[in-house]
Amino acid sequence: MGDTRLPLLAEAPTTYEPLLSWVEEVAELTKPERIHWVNGSEAEYRTLTDELVAAGTLTRLNPELFPNSFAAFSDPADVARVEEQTFICSENERDAGFTNNWMEPATMKGKLAELFDGSMRGRTMYVIPFVMGHLDAEDPKFGVEITDSAYVVASMRVMARIGTDVLERIEETGAFFVPALHSVGAPLEPGQEDVPWPCNPEKWIVHFPEERSIVSYGSGYGGNALLGKKCYALRIASVMARDEGWLAEHMLILKLTSPENRVYNVAAAFPSACGKTNLALLDPTIEGWKVETLGDDITWMRFGKDGELRAVNPEAGLFGVAPGTGWGTNPNAMRAIAKGNSIFTNVALTDDGGVWWEGMTEEVPTHLTDWQGNDWTPDSGRPAAHPNSRFCTPIDQIDMLAPEYFAPEGVEVHAILFGGRRKTTIPLVTQSRDWAQGIFYGATLSSETTAAAAGAVGVVRRDPMAMLPFIGYDAGDYLNHWVRVSAKANPARLPKIFLVNWFRRTREGGFAWPGFGDNARVLKWAIERIEGAADAVETPIGFVPTPASLDLTGLGMTEDEVQEAVRFDAEEWKAEVPGLEEWFERFGGSLPESLTAELESLKSRLA
Ligand code: GDP
Ligand code: PGA
Ligand code: MN
């Protein structure tokens, strides 16, 4: 190490120059009190969480109920991703496309340099080496996050592979790493007392796609601050994938085994808070079908040497929406959570030192401390847990985790589902006629907004491939990339594509389909379609099930009730067309021609 190094770097466990010089540059700018190089060990985790408990950021839960688990309560203004403040700063504005906020990189860097100047004063700066995907992958994707939040360090340890092994591998192989800089933007003056959840009213989540770098300021919330997740594994990875010929997608992936022991891997793209984690951990209500989890949020896919589509999950943990996750709806998630080692954010506390959220148990506790620290009773008239409260749990605590999760080469994908939250129009399940129509399903996917992002909830918006907030470049180029990479496929091994909607409503306003474990019936139908065994009705939008073609054993619904969930409604679809046309116009010519052709042929079939 040269003598010109900052004294703060004296303890650096590496001589890797690209890393040292970046860490030094950041330390000089942000002026932390000390630097901690994260090794990822259990002892380190214990120390960090002890400190977070002492600081009031974490509350230790009753170890008899939730061993080695903690609850965090955020600032009430820092509870979700902030899409308005999320930027793709490509060199040319055109490359960010109409779905992203853009600012000239130099202007943005100037702004960030001012904000980060002294932003870590009085705090520890943590350096977290991490890898998304497997350390033993053919082309491992490294990153280093610098953060001044110990909560972020503890959460990153659950969500990604971090620490000494990763640092050594980066150094040994001279690998590129994505520099990912995060600050809560709350420096401490000498003697100033800290708050439990430091953050800044001003928030910036910024990506420089050509440099492959990330800068996040002002928020401590997961999707804004755990930079390996949405920022790297989706926004930056989607750009890497475009340049390297693969796909980085907002998808769960599950392994389905039929009663005849045939294995099918199913990937599914749903927007945030639209059912990925629940489907990935599905507990089937039909006999003989087995589901195992591979991933619940992000899937990286590439076409293999035999033209098959192969998928891996780059993450190591679950960052799941707590409300609605319960012993009745998602027992597999509940069992994983009950093993402990979890960090909960913005859930409610029970009087015996456990956690609770809406939907966790059928019986509602008579008294709780709500996510804002107030007394809560069932007649308080407000939710006890924030609607976007989360559990953060190691993925290997899932009993039903598929062994292939650990395989760097991933699994072959046999079916892809696109889905969203729509009260009307979209049937329970529709099979596309072919791959091109399947891409059209993805390109025109729509969903009502949820609490996972700041802003209004329940507004229908187009969300292409469930990637609207996560495409790191021009949306039309992104759809073109899907068309182009899939041209490398073995046509016989292209996955079959389905459009699904667990959220359709009846005329009375209830859900038309019970969802959760009963979604196994839809998966079974999809597999039987692939095998050529299940009946379907051909409609202008593709093939929908006849009620009798779905396995309804033990469901307790009449065929008429099922018909309401699966029916194709020509009037609703005619009303949908102007919205589709407007959506395609917004791409301003960068859309693949095959998609414009699909829309024209849909219109003529509907006429
Ligand atoms: P993710 O953010 O896409 O992983 O979504 P989650 O699986 O965490 O689910 C988000 C919300 O949707 C939770 O409140 C779930 O209870 C609810 N949900 C998930 N699957 C279903 C379903 O099949 N039917 C209904 N009605 N709600 C569901
Ligand atoms: P999700 O992602 O909502 O897709 O689960 C978490 C987040 O970053 O908000
Ligand atoms: Mn999820």
C-alpha cells in the first residue's frame, strides 16, 4: 500500500488497487469516522445487530418465537421504492427511454458530489464485497456496496453472498465489480444523538449504465438501499444482459413435479406485490403435484448450448411483502420465517415479543404495538403493519427449496407466466398461440399499482414484463432484445407462454379465484397444455381453459363460478384496445415490428 493512502484505509484487508482507490475516493468525499470491511461472518453479524439494538434501530424479538430475529421501524416517509427519484443516467437521453427519468451524467454527478460531501460524518462506512449469483458461475457478477447503514449490511448478508470469499475472488481474478455507493444522507455532528432510522427527505436512486455503477442517497428502504437487488440485479444487469446476450428479469422461478415425476421449471413475471413470492413458495392444494422454490423475485436467463433457456436466481434471500403472508395462504414462507435469522421491517409487535401483520393468522391479536410504535387494537381503524412491510429471510431456510438452486448452471425453463393485478378483462389464464404472441403478452402487461412503490395505489398502468421500474435502458430496445436473443433458441425448446391474473373480481366485488395454493390448478393446466392433454377454448387473445379442463377437485366452486374467472370477455377486450394503441405509440418507433403486427392481428380478431 502506498504511503499516500488515507490513514482510514490502514486496516484494509485487500491490496486490490481498483477497490482501494474507489474506497479512498469515497472516504475522502463522505468523511466517515471509520471504515469497516465486511467479512460476512456470523460473529460480525452478531456485533452489528447488537449495535443496531443498542441504537434503537432494531428490536430483538423473543428468541423462543423468532430466534436470532429483529424488527426495524423506518421513518414513516421511507417505506417503499421511490420511482420518481430513480434515474438512469445514460450518456444519451434516448438510451434511457420514455419509461425512465434521465439526467445528463455530468450534471447528476455534480449534484451527487454535493450531497455526498461529508454525508457519512460521524458514522461508520461499511464496505461490502458481494456477488449476485454463484461465486462459481462461469462469469460471476461482482459488486461492492459502500454504505453508512448497518441495517443495510445486516440485510445484504441475508439477500446476497457477501464477505471475505467474495473479496478474495475479486482480487484473485482481477474482476470487474459494480461500485454501488449508498448513504442515508444523515451525517452526525459531534455530540449529536442519532435517530433509530436515519434518512434524508431528499432521495436519489441513480444508475450510470455505461459505467455500470450505482449511487443511492437518502433512503434506507430495501429496494432503494440493498443495491444488489433491484438496482444491480435488474437495472444494471439488464444493461449487461443486453450487451452480453442474456436476460435479467423480474421473475420468480419454481420447479414443478407432476404425479408422473415429470419436471417442469416455470418462471413468472409479476409486478411488485403481485404474488411472486407466494407463487414461488406455493403449497399445492391438488394431490400428487409438488412445487419446489428456485427464486422469488429475480431470474437471470440465457440460452444454453442446446438452444434451451436456462435460469438462475442471483439472490440468497427473500425480501417478501409481509401482509397477506400467513399460515393459511403461504405456510412454506411462514415455516422459513419461523426458523429465525430474519429482519422484519415495519411489521407490528405482539405483546410477547413476536411480530404480526394483517393476514398472518386468522385470529387477530387483541393488542399490538403498530409499525409506528402506537398501541393498536382491532378497532383502531388502521392497519397494524405497513402495507409494504417486509420479511427478510435466508432462502436456504425454505424447506421446499429445490436442490438446483445451488447449481451455477441453473435449470431449463419450460414455461413463462406473465401476470398482474387486474380487476377485469384479463382471464385467470390464457395460453399464447406462439412465442411472438407471448412476447406481446409481456410487452402489454398491465397491473394496478401497489404499496411497493411510493404514490397512488390501485391505478392501472402498463408494466412491460413487470420490468417498468427496472429496465435500465430504452424500453423498446429492451423488447427488441427479447426478440433478438430468442432467435438463438431451439424452437422446439422455447418455453410456452401464459398470461395469468389471480386478481380478477366478480360482479359482487370479491376475488373470482381463491388464488394461493389453488394456483397449482392453473400450473397443472399449463403443464397439461404443454403435454397436449388439456382442453381449451380458442379466443382472439389465445387459449383459455374450459371450466372442466381445470382440476377442480376439492375446490368448492361451481363450474359457473369458475367460468367467471376464466371467461374471455370480448367487450372488455374491445375497450382495452385504445389503451394498447396509446401504449405502443409511446415507444416512438423503437418497438419491434412483430409486436405492432401482433396488435393489428388482435384488433382484426376482435372486430
Ligand atoms: P411479490 O412482491 O410479487 O413477491 O408479491 P407477494 O407474493 O409478496 O404478494 C403480494 C401480495 O399479494 C400479498 O399481500 C399476497 O398475500 C397477495 N397475493 C399473492 N398471491 C395471491 C393470490 O393468488 N391471490 C390473492 N388474492 N392475493 C395474492
Ligand atoms: P418486490 O421488491 O416489491 O418486487 O418484492 C422489493 C422492493 O424493492 O420494493
Ligand atoms: Mn416478493
